[in-house]
Amino acid sequence: MKDQIEPAKNPDWAKESGNQEERIFLEGPKSRFFEIHHGINVGLEMLKGLRKFHSIGPCVTVFGSARFTENHEYYQIGLEVGEELSRKGFTVMTGGGPGIMEAANKGAKRIGGRSVGCNITLPREQKPNNYLDMWMEFKYFMVRKFMLAKFSFGFVALPGGFGTLDELFGILTLIQTKKIKHFPVVLMGKAFWEPLRCLIEDRLVGARTISPEDTKYIYFTDSPEEAAQFIQSIALDRFDLKIKKF
């Protein structure tokens, strides 16, 4: 992995949400009818997602930036991650969009693995990528994040921005608070994540805002094969999974 990090090619991607209903819903209290109506919509979207993805098999969710194009080194790593996870028998789940998400889905499909996506309504990319066996488009970020966590037995974070960090720390918080237990989290791209590793292992543990135990299932690597093996070893041991290898 290079110490010099190549920038993304399309930095203006998805600067604002195209779903104005969610924006209005989140802008503070409204009428009781409005709140009940949108609360029901959130619940219905969640039920639809639970029904849609009920039979997709053991998943690993891959997070990462939508901004990296096919020629970028991180896109290529995403391809390999998708392939390696599929070889271990996991369904590859992503946010369903371009960039790293597309790469992981494409890698899974390239070797005959299963690939699913949880897309989000955004102005610059409202279509799912072309490498999905199954997908659903969500209006609400909160429901999408729930689905990305619900069906997965491990998580891989490649380089990304605020969205990737939001998803990553959401998962780490669920693990820390034992809402989900002993789920492996892999951060791919050691040079990119080194400042975060120092923040977690030195500053946060040192200040006792988290405990050393909270970092037990976080693994930093540049190797897609190691990432998949780390997740498989914990998932098989902890959850007694029966998975079919591709």
C-alpha cells in the first residue's frame, strides 16, 4: 500500500440527499399527523427490507467510498475483497452504489458468488450498480444502516469519507455496547487507516474512553485474503455457520 494516497476522481459525488421527505422529517418537530405518517413509512420500509433479504444467507458487509473509479488502487482492492469473501462462502453486501461498493459486488459476481445491495436515494447516483443479484433502494438512511448490520456476520471497511466512518463507528458502537457480540471488523488499507488506528489504540484506550477489550475484534490489513480468513475464523467459531464455498 502506498504512503501517498491517490485522491478520488469525483469529489462532488452526492453532496446532498435527493430525498426531500427525509430531510423535512429530520428538521425538527412537525404536526402529529406528519410525525405519525413518516414514522409508519420508516417502519414499513424496515419491514420491506427484512422480507426482501430474509433468505440471502450469511453476509459480510463491505463499506467504502462511492468516489473511487475503476482505475484506482482501492477499487482494485475492493474487487479482491469481494472475491475472497465469496470464496469463503459469504454473500457480499454493500450499499449498492458505485466505487468501492461496486468493486466488492463485482468481485463476488466475478467468481460466481452472491452479491446484494442496499441502495439509497441520492441525486447523483440513484441506480444500483450492475453487479447485484438482489437489491433494494431505501429512502431513509437509518433503515439502510440497520439492514447493512442486520444480516452480516462481519464487516470490512475500505477507505471512505463521512458515510464510511458513520457506518464503521455505528458497527463498533453496537459491538462495544454488546448489541451485537464478537463480530469481526476489518479495516483494509493500513496506510489510510493508520491515523484512526492511533486514535483508537493510543488516544481512546489511553484516555480510558474505551477499553482494550473494545478493540479485540478490529483487524488492520492490506491483504484481502487475510481479511476474509479473519472474518471466517471468528464467524465459524462464534456462530457455528454452515456456509457453502464458491
